[in-house]
Amino acid sequence: MRTFIAVELPGGLKNHLAHLMTELSARQLKAKWVAPANLHVTLKFLGDVADRQLEDLIVALNLWGRKIHPFQVKLTRLGFFPVRGTPRVLFAGLDQQDRLGKMAEELDLCLERLGFPREEHFKGHVTLARFKEKNRRSVVEEKLQKIDVNGEFRLGAVGLYQSTLTAGGPIYQQLYRLVLGGPSSEGPLDHDVL
């Protein structure tokens, strides 16, 4: 199964970002928008994971997560990847990049022991859209002007997710929820209040 580990975003922040995406869509940015329910901050894409690997993966996540304490994260700006050339991904940037980067690095070290390759360049962000066709850089920059991105959330939990690709877009199912610095609970999340 195709899996990844991501920071959960609370419902209020997802709603804020959904309004932001509606505003950007009205500015005629030609893009495939991420479904608000699917908004998250990817810490590690794992790729295909066999069912038999899940137990070891969850043990490793728990060991890693006990050392991480919850903290506040703010949205900072809108941007796009790649930095040079034709924009392909629109994202909301985050502060606390050093702290997020350290989290991702420690997660990498923990999962490397299970055979997962390390990431080279982690940049914490929330993907909002993927551009369907080529948009000139100057056009995208102009449409992003005067958009208020402010918002903040308490980073208090991460999830292990299964991603099923469909013609209508990916469907994410939470396989495991980990409360940072504390106990965890298996299974899908009932609510999004952290």
C-alpha cells in the first residue's frame, strides 16, 4: 500500500485554507486544487509498504514521537515549486522550518533502520494545488499578490496514511495516529481538535 507520514491540520485551518483556495481559483489560476480534507504537511513519503511492515513502522513512529513535543506553527506566505522555471506546485509556507526540519531529519534516521531511504531536502509546507498547464512565473506571482495567508495551529499529532490514487484524485485513509510527546491511538481520527 502507498503510504506517507504527515502532520495533521485542524479543521479550522483546513477551512481557512479552503477559503484561500477559492479566492485563488477565482483569480483564474489554472490548477488542480487539493481537496480541503486532504490538506496536510508531509513529513515523509514512504511509498509502497507491505502490511507486514506496518507493525515495525508503528513501533518506530512511537519511539520517534515520544521525543517530540507539540508546538505552534504559523502560515507565512504563498509560494510555488520549483524556485526557478515553470511553477508546478502552489503551497502555503510555514514558520518553524528549523524545528520541522529537525523533526523530519530525526524521523528519517529512525526509519532508515527499517530500510526507508533518507530525504535530501525537507521544506515544511502545505500543498494547495498542482498546476495543470504551464503558467508563466510572472502571472502566478501577480495572482498571489495581496492574499492574506495568516493562520496558525498547534502541531500536536501526526498520522500514518494510506494514499489510494483514483481518477478523481487521491483518497487518504489514516492508518495510525500518533500524539506527539504522549500516548498514541491506533485507527482513524474521530475529530480534528488537537
